[in-house]
Amino acid sequence: MSAIDPDQIHNVEAEKPLVSLRAADIAVALLFLLASAIVIVDSHRLGFAWLPNEGPAPGYFPFYIAVVMGIASLVNLARALPKPEGEEAGVMTSKPGFLRMCAIFVPAVVFVFAIGWIGIYVSSAIYIAAFMVFVGRFPIWKALAVAFGVSFISFLMFEVWFLVPLPKGPLEAAFGF
């Protein structure tokens, strides 16, 4: 693995756009509109009336929040749909920008799945150390010190002081936790 070079920040406008701001606005508005529709339908199933002597039915607040979210989504969609004549759409990301986002997103997904196998503390230590070495270009000894320190303090705080059990793996089991 090679380190990500933060000095290689490039001019996004000079790159061929991978996703335009207009396309992203439309996609997000449609996704929020879909989420609103799902919540509205489920709120209808639960009931969204104000019941006399009982108060709101289970779907009351989710229904009205989803209605407001749906209206806001429609407004955003209406603003994003018309393409202005002669106006260049802004660039949300280019291929290099997308690859940089993947360099952050993919390890985060791996981290989440690793929690189930090796526990949150070991996963966190590996995740922190890897980012410090590969993205931050810290010396390995500093990365390991910080990663171990953060994981150890987190373990003490959650497991010992607050008595909140978090997912543990084989290493913690070997130490009797």
C-alpha cells in the first residue's frame, strides 16, 4: 500500500467531472423523497391520528416529519431539475476525487465488518494506526502508540468505568473479558 499524498490536491475544475452537482442534487432529492414515502406509508399503517384522551397514535410524529421532509425534497428536486441555459453545472467530484473518497470509505466499511470478528477495540487500533501511517504519514511507532492508547482508554472507559459492554473479539477473551 502506498501512502495517500495530501500534497496532490488538484484543481477539480480542470478534471473531467465524474458526477455533477445537479445530478447529485437530483439523486439526493429522490432518495429523500423515497424515504419520506416509506415513512408516510408505515405511519399510515400504524395510525397517525391524534386520539382523544390518549394523545398521538404511534405514527403521528413520524408522519408529519416525513411530510415536511417530502415537501423539502420536492422543493430541492424542482430547483435541481431545470438545467440553466448556457450555465455550466458544477462538479461534485472527478475520478481522482472519487478514488480519494473510496480511500476513506472502503477502510471504514472494512472496520465496521471487522468489529464482528476481532472486536471493536482491536479493530479501532488497526484502523487508527493504518490511517495515521498511510494517510497522515506518521512514523509507525507514533501510530501504534496512539492506536493502542486510544483503544486502551476506550476499553477502560466503557468496560471498566461505565460498565457498558461493547463487541469484543478473541484478544479480549484471551484476557478474560
